Amino acid sequence: MKSKGYQKFETFKMQANDVLRLATKEDVIKSVTDQVFQQLESEKSTIELLQKTKNKLGLNIAQELIDESIPYLKCRHIFVHSDGKPNDEFKEKYPDIRLDSKGRIALNMEFLNAAYKSVNDLLKAYDAEMISNHYISQTELVG
């Protein structure tokens, strides 16, 4: 199946011997796909990974879905590296993220539900685009 997304890949090199050792068209597709995803997995930032995945695979993901998830994705980094205490720039940019009495991001049900909904909606959009572009099939999704 030809996907509109195939036209949007960046160029990468594959040795002729590597192609020739692959037995089937499916093996070639798997090898190319593996290389693309290896490039994507080298990205350290989840936010950059989302953008690169969208761009490299030609996915039509609404930017507002990404933008709505960004503060929650940044919160993970803040919890891991700053004991849950955001810097002034984060507080100014995302005033809806509430802080507790110690200046940490308030982990309450309101926050958790909003984070879950935002990130889940984004992942569903990625799944739908991956399926519609024939990168994966519905049966390959787990859960």
C-alpha cells in the first residue's frame, strides 16, 4: 500500500548489500521503518520526538493537540529534575498549572485528569494517523 506519508521522508542511505540480503519486500519495508524509528528514538526530548515523528512521517496532527499536551509533558521533566518545582518561565507560560503551598506542581485529581485527557487525546490522534497512513494496522495497537 502506498501512503501519502512516504513522500515526506528525509533522505537516508542504505547499502545495496543490505537491501539484497533482505528476502522480501516486507523485509525491506521493515528495515527502512526500523531505521526511521531509530533516528526518531535518538531524540531525548519527548516534545521534539512528537514534532519529528509528525514531520518525518507526514502525519496530520492538529498543532493544538500537541500544544495542549506540552505543559503536562514538561511537568514530567520538572518532577524528575526539579523536585516538582517549576521555574518562573514555566509558571508564566502555564498559569493554569496549579502549585501547592511549597511551590510544587499540585498533584491532585484535577491535574491528573487533565494531563491524562490531553496526552491520551494526542496519542489517539497519532494512532489514527499512523493507521490511516498505513504505517501500522488497527490490529497492531495494544489496548
